[in-house]
Amino acid sequence: MSKLKSFAATLDSGHMYALSVCLIGMGLFSYTNRFEFLHYSTSSWVWVYAMTSACLVLNFFMIQLPPEGNEQSLDSSVYLACIFIFGPGFTLTVLLLNCLFFAVIDRGTRWWKHLTNFFIYSIMIIASAAVFQYLGGSPGALVNTQLFTYLIVLAVYFFMNTLLVVLYYYILYRATLYETVKDMIKDAMFVYLCTLVLSLVLTVLVYHNQILGLLLFMCLAVLLCQSFKKLFSMYRSIEERANTDQRTGLFNHSYFEEVLEQEIQKSRSSGTPLSLAMIDLDDFKKYNDHFGHLQGDKLISFVGELLKTESRKSGTIAARYGGEEFTLLMPGYDSLQARTCIDQLRKKLNNSRFDGVEIFPLGCLAFSAGIAASSSDIHDKSQLVDHADQALYYSKRQGKNTVHTYGEHSPLEQELDFSQDVRDIEQQLNLFMYKDMETFRHSKRVFRYAMDISEILDMDAISKRNFTLGALIHDIGKLEIPWSILNKTDKLAPEEWEMVKWHVTWGKKMALTNDKFKELAPYIELHHERYDGKGYPYGFKGEEIPRLCRMLTIIDSFDAMTTERPYQPTKSFEEAVIELRACAGSQFDPELTELFINYIESREPRPENEAM
């Protein structure tokens, strides 16, 4: 008994499911077939062997469907035709011989998988035959008036196949049931429609033309499979040309953009690291001007081949970004691992021989690289590219032939850069001095709050810079709003309010015109999103909004509530705190709301809204 319990404990849920399917299938097979093949006549055995041979041939000639290339067999058309012509017992005999043959030749597949597959097909065949009989169908010739019956039988066959296979994958991989069903239906629907038509064609041909009809059907099916194979090959060839840079053989920019978005989504859902490296050949223009564009193209091809070879070894995705720039998308690599990998690649290029390298300052091929790691606060693929690009720019500033990781400036350099950035933004904010003084003062107060909060959250230098500068510039888009609307004391008309809401989009566009401030765009664009998804401009909800943008929303709202403005009610700090708590979970992130309230309540003396 103890041994039995130990054995049961070792079985995972996938094995338990397979065992259940086998037991059910075994019972149904025994009841339906009843070993009737022991009493077959010679002519019956001829048809068993003929139909079994047809199944075997169709299992070797599979249909490949673009875009994924999933292989599908048309053997189900033979099983359905057997149900329509000979009945379920005969069909199960054909299935048994077919599965026994594959179990013998396919030794690489575990025996229990062969067994599970056999019983899954048995259940599908028996269920379809039962429905066929229930709807008045009987083995023999195709009946024109019963086409709806044949359609229902195929639907049952398809449903049972989908149900049994999807449940297995759902139990084994814990995938989302809806997504699993959707993907399988999408992949298999076309093949099953072909199966229906071909099963009816086979029924007619076999019933009226016997073996000749079966041979004609097999010719048709094999030609169809070969046509799909060539179609898929053409599709792959066109797809490869469309996704490949012809000069280097690497993926091109368009494909890189597509894969980057997919990998960011995978990284978010699975929690695995993802890094991006941007690589720029050092002094390529000098080489190009000296030796000409033809030799320069050869150098680009040489570097591309090196990246292609190394990316295959490291499991990364190399692409030509443009000109002499390349990207390496690195799934599963954190920033430290990515830096180590790119540094090794840099040294390998340094040691690679190529004609004319003596004109380079270092006397060898070299590149500068910037690395950026994906994080939860990156809500758009362009942010990750911008981070890697900034790191690349910094690497160039350090004398080239170096690798730099985004966010790893020295403290002194960071402080100097930050001070200069604040001065640059304040120059733009000075434009509010004539248009709306209160927006100018509001931006400065929000900036001060953000500085304090960045200390409380113990942010890294880059996050602190982006958060505080984002707070300072968050309302820059209001410069585009007409003075009459910006300073209106009455309630805004609906069309005026819609114009005010556009300030987040205008502000984002203004930030994107300056490479230094591209990473501030999310704070400008998303500070009016709400935790419950009722904000603007996108209606993002909860974790879809970057964490620090959610904090900026709280700071922005608190200062707006506690600021004295003519003709508008002003809340005290206590009233504003009550309002924040009341809106926590709807407008504001509950956790960050409490953190901000604790900060406000701990300030001594209480801040006043004096002019800054």
C-alpha cells in the first residue's frame, strides 16, 4: 500500500490526466470495437489495410501553414470517411493498426504518449460516430439530404480534439485556458475545414470507385500537401527577405522593432530580465572616406557576420539599426551579464584582422556600446531604445571603444548634469511668467515635493533625475493652451476642457524634440492617468501606469488642492489629506497615497503655499 502511495505521489498532473484519458478511451474502445476484427472477411481486411496505408501516407505528408509553420495531418479525413462508410468498429481497427505502426518506427517518443494519443483519437472517433448514428446517419453511401449531419459530426470531432488536447496543455503548462483554446482554433480551423471536404470526397470516391477512388484521393491529398509545403517555403523566403538586412544578413530595423515589443511583453509577464545593447562602430566615417564606400560596405558586412555568429552562441538577437549602428536584444540577461557579454564581443572585434585597420586611432576595429535593462517603469519600447542610446552617447564621450550601462555615471557627473538640466528646463518654464504665473509656481512646488519623495523612496540616480525633472516639466504642454482658456475663472466649456486635456500630448512632443529630455515624456504624458483607468490620454489602469508616474499624479493633485487661486476653493492640508484618502484606489495608487500622506504629516513645520 505504501509503495502504491509513493507511486501516486510521483505522478504529476499531466500524467494523471493522460492516465484518465487512457482509462476512459480503453473502456469506450472495448465497448465499441468488441474485437470485431477477429471476424473480418478477407475483403474487409483488404479495406483495413488500404485505409491504414492511406493514414500512414498522410502522416508523412503533412500540411504546413504560414505563418508559424504548424504541421497538420489529413489522416482525420480517412477516419471520418471510415465512420461514414464502414462504421465506428472498423474505424477503430484502422486507428489501432496505424498507431501500432508508429509506435514501432517512432522509438524516440515515450510509450505512454503513443498510448495517450491512441485513446484521444479513439474518444474522438467514438463520440463522432455516436452523434452520426443519433442524427440518423448510417454507414454507406453519402446522402445528399444529410449534409448538415456530416457537418455536425465534424464539429463534434473537432470539439473533442480541441477539448482533450487543450486540457492537457492547460494542466501541464498552467497556461491561460482562453488563450490556449484561441490559439489552437486559430491554428487548426483551416485544416479541419479541409478535412471535412476531403472526408466527403473520399466517402464518394471509395463507395463508388472502390480502390481506384482511394488511389485518386491519395493523389489529390499528397499534391495538396506538397502545394502547401511549397507555399510555406515561399512564405518563409519572402518573410526572411523582408526581415533581413541584405548587406549584413542580420535582422533589419523593422524586425528589431517588432521583436523588441514582443520581448518586453514577455519580460513583463514572466519577470525575466531583458537588456538591450546599442553598438556603434568607432571612426567608421574616417574609414569610409579613406577607402571608399565599397570597402566600407565590406567592413559593415564583416562586423555583421561577427555579430551574427556571436549572437547565435549567446542566444541574443542581432540587428542592423542603421548605417554603422547595430543592436543586440538580450532576453534573460540583466545589465551586468549584458555588459560582460558585450565587453567580450568588443575585445573579440579588437583582435579581428581586417584590411586598413591601421588608419583607426587604436590601430584595430573598435566599437562603443550602450546597455539598458528593461524595468517595470518602462511603458514603451522607445524608452528602452532611448536609454541604450544615451548610454552609447556617454560611451562615446569617454573616448570610444568602451561599454557603458545606462545609469552608471559618477556621482559628480550626475550632479553636474542634473544641475544643468534643471537650468535648461527652468528657462523654458520662464515662458509661463507672462502667460500663467501660477503654472510656473505650481511646477516649482511639485518639483520640491518630488525631490523630497525621491529621498524617501531611496531612488537610484537615474530614477531620481527623471522623476524630479519630470515633475518640474510636467505641465510644459500648457504653453500651447490659449491665454483666455488657461486663465479663465468660469467653468470651462466641454470643447475648452478637451483642449486643456491635450496639454499632456503637446508636452510630450515638446520633450521629444530634445534628446536630453526624451525620458521625461512619460511623466508629462501620464500624470493625469487614474489608478481606476478613468484618466487620460490612454485610460491606463493600475500597474499599466509606471509607478513614479502614479506618484507624480498624487503630488500634482495635492498641490493643486492646497494652492490659493482667485475664484477657486482652496483646501487646507488636513482637508487635502482626507481627499487623498477618499480617492485612494480610484484616482490614486493606495500604497503611494499613504506614503505621501505620511511624508506630508511628518513635515515640521507644516509647509505654506508661499510664492517661490
